[in-house]
Amino acid sequence: MNHPPIPSPDGLLVIGSAAPADAPGAGLCTVGYDGTGAMSLLRTLPLDHPSYAAVDPTRAVVHAVLEQAVGRVVSLRVDSGAGVQGPRAAAAAASGGAGPCHIAVHPSGSHVFAAHYGDGVLSVLPVGADGTVAAAEPVQIIRHPGREASGDLLTDPHAHMAAPSPDGRFLLCTDLGTDRVYVYAFDPDNGPLSAHRTVQLPPGRGPRHLVFHPSVRYAHVLNELSSTLTVCAWDALSGHLEPVAEVETRQDPGASSANSAAAVRLSGDGRFLYTTNRGDDAISIHAVRDDGASVELLTTVPCGGTWPRDIALTPDGRLLFCANQRSDSVTAFHRDPSTGHLSPAGEPLAIAEPTSVLPIGG
């Protein structure tokens, strides 16, 4: 059961979707929420497979990738009360590859970066003064190489996330298909991405997403295929990324049931880290210590749906929202800032094949 409309939402969420535009209720959704976790669907833009979105850090604009065989990037203006606007308020461009699954904005707002699962492409698009994409196609396209066949390991590149470093001097890109994290140097004023370092993880990890700890001394890489988290030391000055430890995301890593990790988020104070397990259909709660060097799995809680593809914390850290792709639902949780614990909040909201959750207010 869905809640009635929230007259004055405390915050807004942009929800991505894997559904085609002609599916009932499909598109990029704006959802309002209040402090109790009650949610209400405010509007839906009928876009085709808008699987992931990112907000401009300096302007009221959201960028989304359309995860199609020939990918697209769309920029949409945001109204503080009504959410994402369109289609007249949209600018669009070719993303430069197949099946774009992630998009990120440079901290300056000058460029967006798209990662393509379909063909291992990482692309760079410029952003204009109004905050929308300023070219019809990328200004740079990098195609990651594959690797030689080896048993059951994946060999084709599958770029899965583009993550600017907090200072914007580097861009990290996870490649699930080749167990690599690529580090690129980037100067938004003087040129394109340049290869800086390639980090090879052990075979079969499948790096998917990563987060930087607030100390900026460590990055945490979530591995989809092994359901593990790789703790990496990060040198912000040199752009050196070094794996130092690995932690399970499942309470029973030896379970015979299939599982794939999907999303990773850190609390604003850096004390707790959250991951999702698709298969177990659970959210894992990890304690983080020593400026990010130490990560410990505390417990897991049911996600309230099926196939939790993404999670997000509200700006105040009091709520966590989960996109459950295969049960067509978004669930809410109260979060205890002192313990990191999650407890269900409110009723699930029906959304067609939700794939990403982006807070844009509150």
C-alpha cells in the first residue's frame, strides 16, 4: 500500500529504472519523503531505461544515463519542490558506448563521466554554464581492454562505475569483467583523462562500485561476483591505490545460494558502511574504524523486497532507502547514527524496476 501524497516533503529522491519507457509506470521518478520514511510518488518522466542518475554539485541539474544498446545521457533541471523537470527542460547527448550503467559529475560540475557495462567504455562529456551536457557526443572515449580466457572467469571488459576522487584530480573506474580498477589523472581545465595506474584485484572479484572514506585515506571497493569488500589505501597526492584487506558482505559466505553484491554507501561521519546482497536480499551493516582502514561486518537486515540494486542515505543520515529491482519497490529504513542499525520505516513504494536512488533534497 502506498502512502497518500506528502504535502510538503522533507526531501526528494530521484529513482532510476531498468524498465523500458512503454512499461506501466516506467521512467525516471521523483519521490517525496518525510522524516517518518513515508514516501509519495510526485512525478514520472517517461524515459527509456534511466538506470542511474547523479546530481550536479553546484547547480540544480540531474544527469541520467539511458541504459540502451546505443547509450544516451540526459540532463534535467530540478525544481526544489516538484523534483526533476522535463522533457522541455532536458538536454541530451550520446554517451559513447553500449549499456551505460553509471554516471558521475566532476566536483567542479565541469564534466560528467559515464561507465558502460555493455562494451567496457568510459566516456567524458563537457557540461555548459547552465549545468547541462554541452556536446552532442563525448569529447573522450576510452575502451578498456579485455584479458585472455582463463577457466570460468569473465574476459570481456565491463566498466561499472566512474568515481572522481574527492579533490577532482583523479577518476577511478571499476571494471567488473577484468577485476581491475583504473585510475586516471584529470585536469578539467587542461585536457582529457590520462592513464595513471591500473590496480589488478584477485581473479573472480568483479569490482562494481566504490566509495571514498571521509578521511580520504582509504577507498572501499565492492566486489559483485565474490560478495566481498576490498579496503584500499589511497594517496590523494600521488593517486596511488593499494588493496590492503578484504571483508565479506555476507554473514554466511559459504552459503550455497547464489548472491551478488550491488551497492555500497558510507555514513557521513565515516563510522558505518552499508552494502547490498542480491540473492540474500539483505543490507549488510559494517563498522568502520581507523579512518577507513578497518571494516567489520556487524549484521545484516532484510531489504524488504527482492534484488536490492541500490541504497542511499538521506543528507541527515537518519533514513536509508533501498531500490528493490525485482519486487518493483522502494523500501525505507530508520537509521540509528550511534549504532548504525537499520529498522523498517513506513510502507514500500511501488516503482517499476527501480535501479538507483539519488537524494536531491532534505
